[in-house]
Amino acid sequence: MGYLAIGVVLIVIGFVATGSCPYKNIDLLNDVVFVLTWPVGLARYVVAGSMTPLTWLHQQACESGMGNYRAAFLR
């Protein structure tokens, strides 16, 4: 249960603590996938990648989600 709670808290932090959010990610499926896979994203984009934690959370909450970023990242 704590695992899911951490994912939800990360989504909330992304919406309220990462700056202005003009294009809120309202895709519920995208957010559910983020909550379920947040450790993988954290390891890939923050630990092994070049994103800061706040940039990673902002991307999910305010920039159409990590799914769209991942597609651009892989090109």
C-alpha cells in the first residue's frame, strides 16, 4: 500500500510544487501507469538520465505525461 501511496504523492507534488502548470495532464490512464511504475521512471530518467526529480514530476503532471516524453526520448 505504501508503494501506491508514494506514487500518488509524487503525482500531487508534480501538480502543486513544480511551478506553473498550464497544460495539466488529465489522462487518468497515463497517471495510473505512472503511479504503478514510478520506480522505473525514477531510475531511468533521474538516476541514470539527465532529469532532476522536479523536472521529472513536472513532465508527468504538466507536460502531457512521461509517455509522450518517452516516445521523444527514444528517437
